[in-house]
Amino acid sequence: MSEERLRIEKPKTEAGGLPSVFTALQHIQQEAGWITGTRSLLQVNQFDGFDCPGCAWPDPDQKRSAFEFCENGAKAVAEEATDALCDEVFFRAHAISEMAKWSDYEIGKSGRIARPMFRAADSDHYVPVSWADALAHIGSKIRSLPSPHEAVFYTSGRTSNEAAFLYQLFVRRLGTNNLPDCSNMCHESSGVALTETLGIGKGTVTLDDFGKAELIVIMGQNPGTNHPRMLTALQDAKKQGARVISINPLPEAGLISFRHPQHLVDLLGKPTAIADLWLPVRINEDVALLKALLKMLLAREEQTPGAVLDHDFIATKTDGFQSLVADLKTYALPDLIAKSGVPTAKVEIAAQWLAETKRIIVCWAMGLTQHLNAVDNIREIINLLLLKGSIGKPGAGTCPVRGHSNVQGDRTMGIYEKPKADFLDSLQKNFQFEPPRAAGYDTVESIAAMAAGRVKVFVAMGGNFLSAAPDTDFTGRALANCELTVQISTKLNRSHLITGREAFILPCLGRTEKDEQAGGAQFVTVENSAGVVHRSQGHKRVASAHLWSEPKIVAGLAKATFRGTDGMDWDFLISDYDHIRSAIEKTIPGFENYNVRVRQPGGFYLPNAAREGVFHTGTRTARFTVNALAQHMLLDDELLLMTIRSHDQFNTTIYGLDDRYRGIRGGRRVVFMNEKDVVRFGFREGERVNLQSNYDGVTRIAEDFVVVPYPIPPQNLATYFPEANALVPHNHFARESQTPISKSVVVRVVRAVSR
């Protein structure tokens, strides 16, 4: 994006309202047209419609609006329902090397991929290929590998339950657990911490709990951009008297105030103030802040015994309390507050609200999960909730807010490189084969294995692996080191342009489209952040006659690979997806009577013992933990960078070039910097700079960013991904979860050479 098009405006102080309406309609009109686009929007998140291809925020269990979508959901639908086609004419006109120079935004606007495409070795063009030839080639290559562990099978969180279950079944029949997924790069830290402390790697609250909460704490999250429908839940909670605390390095418009874009009163009157208190924590100093709050709660409990902590809950439902108390005594409160960067007066207010409140929900997202000590961040949240007894009661609990709309369901279906023994035992019993027991590669391990030549074939079911992964240049070289890469996709993305020696693009149906199989029209199922499994059925005419559904593609890969030697009737499974769901029912607890219950409006809740106050940990109790403070020893010329989304993107999909709420128009290569740091380093607003990181003697550079003074803590920076992913080292990741450290990268800012 040229320098002349970038405009910097004053950040907004409210989200939603008429601008959200106009922007949503503009995207629908430009991509899909009024008729097709409007029809699709009216089916989003409806009982008989399709699940939004955006985030995993839960839908109301009972009554739903006719417009059950947000601005970014409308953008997601518009992107998928676009009438632009990326067909053989397109690929004939554009060389791969040419497209690789385009921005992610330009690549994404190429349209829906219309038919299977093949890149031959040493060719600079994709050419059309039949499904039969593509599958035969891929199957032959996989079958010829000396070891199944030389193949990696990645999964995006948009994949349906049915496709994910078949995918893991295919891969494990092949003989490997190399099943990395997008969870490895986002909420893996949440799952690890929650499983250890509460016995389940999922959140414990439902959507209804927000209306019963007294205090909602939102940490490391920007719902106004990333999960806009969450603002409706927060608005409703405020009307019921709840307080909201925002803990985040940046002020975010959606947490300042909100106008519901579908409510006339909101559009004409005053917006609803959302956050009652903002705590501007330094990047990744959340443990310091939480420890300060815990110490203050203990002090208040000493002053008024029995009035602050839930002693009965602690005594009967938890273990490790005394170790927590002993650890907190080793810290001085002023030191913790100073380390957090939050003014003392604000910390005291937060502590008082926590002390006098019993029903507390804590929500968080990737602002907490992508650090070296990310698991500690989440465990410290659990400590706070356990002190208050705010687990397993209405209006209280944990809420890790997921990104992709079925990322939680994929994990439930067995998309995991470290499967549990009971899941593998169930596969063995129901499908009469011995699944592999050794752990497979997660995302960062897959990148390292490809780079080292230990992986020859990479298959991705959805997603944009290259742009989502850390260390862009290294990851690109790792992919190029493969003999074959396969992308199952709806639209063109950067992962199609940095490929193995040979490459295939296999085009699949989107959420909005009709899925017709031998048994007639089909629907798929997904799981949202609240653990609700529900149906999703598109009704739009398919973009191209050459598109296959994801389950059909997986079945085709399995048939081409095994050639009938596995004893599975893959055609039977995909002829009617009820057959797949029956197999899931036999294999995974909680899916009893699956095909009947999922046809009920709104679906059904999966079991969640922690929600009921039952904890399936090793001690059968919820567990307090002792967690270390973050250790960022920055030199004077170093700053701590976090990557963030703009308002015009969802994960790696770039909808446009504006970040309306933060005042950025017409460009993405900006770096948000504290105003005093701008002066200290001798920069000026609008100046162009380069960003450099140095880990293990390797210097990584992201070039040509514009300095934007912003209310962010000193020595902290923020900029957008995937543009800044090149700075994130692939071999530095969270302890225990191995999630890349994308939210706390040590960098230097240097003046760009004039051009």
C-alpha cells in the first residue's frame, strides 16, 4: 500500500452504530450483490441456516434475531459468497512468482477457487487437473513415503465436525498423529492451563451466564473487532447491573462504548458505556497484575474475615491454597503494581470490586495466550476465580473466547497431536485398527521437521498456514522444502504461492453453499465457545460445479491412499453425513443420540463437569498453582511488540485496508508507539521505520512501517499480523503449550532508508 493512501485519524471511542451497518452492506454489495448477499445474511446463525464462518461466539439458545450477525460476520459471508472466480483463466494469466509479490489483501480478493489446480515441479503456473488425477497423484505420494510420519496434516478451525472426524480417522489409519491445527497457535495455552487446573480444556460459562454475572473481566481481548457479537452480551449484562473491567495495553473502542447496530434506540440515543474500569497493563505483565490483586484480596480478607474469600469452596473443592498464599507473601505489593504498569489507584478499585463480588466471569483471548509464560497467565486467572469460588455457579466462570468458528469442535473430534489414550482405545474398538500412540508434531514442530527434511508431504485442510505461522521466511523455506504440498481451500491465499516441489489446490464448498451427496442435501455440525453442538446448512448455489465438500475430499484422499486395503467404506460414510455422526456417537462421549439431538433447534450442550463444580483433575479437585512473573529484560533501545488484528480482518483474511476504530485508513503497515517513546527515539508521527528482532543470533526484519503515536504503555509496541509475523521466531514459544510468542517479541525500531 502506497504511503500516499495511508491516513491517520483520531481513534474512535465507540463501536457499532450506523458505520457498522453501512460497512457490512458495502461489503455485501461489492462481493456478492444485494440479492445473493442479503439472502445469505438472513441465514447466518439461524436454526435452519449456516453457522457464521467467522468467530465461535455462541448464539442464543432460544429466541434469535432475524439479523443474528455482526459487521465482521457480514464481511466473512461476503468474502465467501463473492461472485468473483479464481479459475483456470486467472491462473493462466498470473504466474505464481507474480502473485507472491501481491499483498495478502490483493491475494484474497482473487475470488473463489473454481476447480482443482496443480503446480508441477519447476513450473511457475498452476494448471487445471481432474479430481481423479489429483487424488491419485496425492494418494500415490503419501503411500510411497517410507514412514507415515513424513506427512503432516494441518487443520483450520473452520472445518466441520464431520470433516474433522474423517480427517483424523484417515490420518491415524495411515499411522501417524501428525495433526497440528490452528489451536496450537492461539488457545493451546488455555487448554493446557484449564485441563491442569479444572480438568477440562474448555470454558465453563454459557451465554446466559453473562446476564447473571456481577463482574466481567476482559483480558487481552478486543471484542469490538474480533468478536463483535460479544458486545451485545456485555451490553445486556450492563443493563442487569454488572460491572466490566478491561485489562489490555491498548484502549479499544468496543470496550469504551457500544451502539447496537440493530436497535433504533441505540442508534439515535447515547451509546452504552461498556468498561467501567480500564487497567492499561504492560504487554505480558498480567501475572504481576493478578498477583497484586490476589495479595489485596487476601489483605482484605484478613481485615474482614469471611467477607472476601469463599472458604467453603476452597476447603471442599480445591487444593494448593496454602502454596499460593506462601508464594504471594514473597512479593512486595508496590513492586508488583509497578511491574504491571497500572496506576495504583486503578488496581485498588479493581481489588475492591473483586472483593465485594461473588459472581465473576473472566474472558480472555490471544493477548494472554501467545507468550513464553502464557500458561502461567491463564493459571493465575484460575487462582483468582478459585479464591472467589467463581467456578461452577451461575454467572461465574472461565471464558476463553475462541477465534475460528469450530476450532473447539475440531479438538473434540480428535484433531490433536497428543491424543488421549481413551480416545485412541475407542477408535481401535470401533474401527478395528491399532491407532498410533506416540505424539505427533504440533505446529512449531511441523515447521522444524519440514525445514530439516523429515517431512515430505504437507496437507492443509483450510486455513492459511504460512500467514498464520510464526517466522514467515523460515516457515516459507520449510514448506518449499517439502516434495508435495496440498491445500484444501475456498479462496486463494499466500500458502498457495510458497509451495513444495509439487503442489495441489483442492477447492471445497463454503459454509453458505448447498452440499448435495448421494443421499441428498446434507448439513454439517460445529461446536461453539460454550460447548454447544449445532447444525449448519448452506442454501446458496455452489460457486463452481467442480467444488467438493470437505468430507468428500477427505474420503477421496483416503480411498486414493489406501486403495481399499483399510476395510473402510468411505463412500457409505459421505453418502449421508448421518453415517459420520453415528460413527462419532460411538467414539466420543457426550454425543449420544447425536443425529436426533442436533436436529433440535439450537442443538445440544456437551458435558462440562467443571461447569457443575466437578473437577476431573488428578486430585479430583480444582487446583491452585504457583506461577512465575514474566521476565522481559529490555535494553534501552529495545521494545516489546505484540501483533494484533485490524478491524478489517479476521485472522489472516484481510477484508479491507482500514482499522476504523483505531483511526487507520488505507493501509496496514503501521506501528503503534507510546508518544514519549516516539520522542525518545527521535521519530515523528508518520515516519517510516523498520522493525528488527534478534533471537539466537538471527536477525529478522519487517520493513516499511509508519509510526503512529498511541496510548500504549512505554517500551511497548503493537502492529498487525501477518505483516509482523516475520519477526516472531519459530523456536521461541510458550512453556508447556508451545504456542508462538507473537504477543511479546523483543524488537528494535530503526529508521528506514529513504527511497
